[in-house]
Amino acid sequence: MNLFDVYPQLNREQTHVLKDRTLRLIALSGLVYDEQAFYFELGESRFWGHLPDGGVAIGVGTAKIQPDTTHPTHRALVRHLRQQWQCEVDLFPAGHAYVFDENKQVAVLHEVEAATPYIFILTTPQLGGAEMPDALVQAVYLLPLRRWRGKAGALGASRALLQIQREALNRFLEPTDWALEALLEQPWATLHTSQAGTSLPDAARLRPVLALRGLRDMAQAGALPLHLR
């Protein structure tokens, strides 16, 4: 989906990372947080990878949906979180946005509309073809948590959720991946699973995927702009 069809306001931006480029929007992501922590979801078991040592690799990332033309973008994310995470979130209208391009450079978009994503993460396409865009784009919204709809602390999610204390986010993002056992030994990391959820193998390794991997790249470049209220 063409990025400028979904966010026509970006046509007014003059920054070189957007102007006169063919950009394909591939995902809408929501960074869910409250005053204490960030929350990430673990991939479903059908998407787990197998490691040479017999363990499994599990992707961990932000809440994510595919863009479409049926629903307004951030409202579709809000609906997804209500259904899949059993929580209510708000949209944080920062009034500005960031573009992290495929060369790991950051551009700032000033005075953007309230419903504009907070971060656009650009990556280089891996496949060829006649209609290959200049870059693929993931749009990341800041979604402060209002409340969990289920039992307090139980999260009620249909899959496992990882809770990372806000002050430890950079520490969590430093390594390429985490052994699950080692991560859960950290006082700032908590894993929440529903009673119906799939149990996680002890030998699992957690690897940031998609938007969270982009946020890790921003953190490693010293350019992660998370000044949250």
C-alpha cells in the first residue's frame, strides 16, 4: 500500500527521505505502555523457528496489523488491542514525528496532524521485481494504556505478553536476542501468559522482530526518541 495514500499529509513534507520516493506501507504497529512499563507480544507457536541446538526462536514485537483501506489506521490498532490483548489504549498525539530511514538516519517532521504515527521505520526491500519500491515502511503509534479489560495483572491476552520496565528498555534492546531463562531472571522483565496460552520451552530465545527490531536499531544509533507522558 502506498504510504502517501494512507497518510496524504506526508506529501507536504520536503525532507529528502520522503520526497519523490516510492514508499510501501507494510505494517501498522502500536507501542503500548503505561507509567511503569512497555508491553510486547510473543509470536504464535506456528511462527517459531528452530535453532541448531534444538531450541526455538520466538519473535517478540509490538502489536501489529496489516494496513488496509477499511478502517482509520490508529483506530484499527485500538480495535485489534481490544480484541487480542483485552486492553483499552489511547493515542498519544505528539505533534511531531520521526522518520528512521534505511541508512539509519533520523529526520524530524514538525507540526504533523494528531493522528500521524510517531515513528516511520524504513527498510530496504529484500526482493526484486519491476515494481519494487524505494523502501518498505512500518508506521509506529504511541498507545498509552488506559486499562486492562480482564482481571488486573492477568492481561487476559490470547498470547504471551512481555512486560519491560520503562527504565530498562535500552538494556532489553542491547543484545540481538535473549535466552528466555536469562531474560526472566532480570528484575525488570515479566512474562504474562493466559491459561489457554501455549507454554514456552525453556530453551527458547527471544528475538526482536519488525517494528521492535527497528526500534532496537534506533536505540543502537542513539536515536530512539521516546519522551513519553
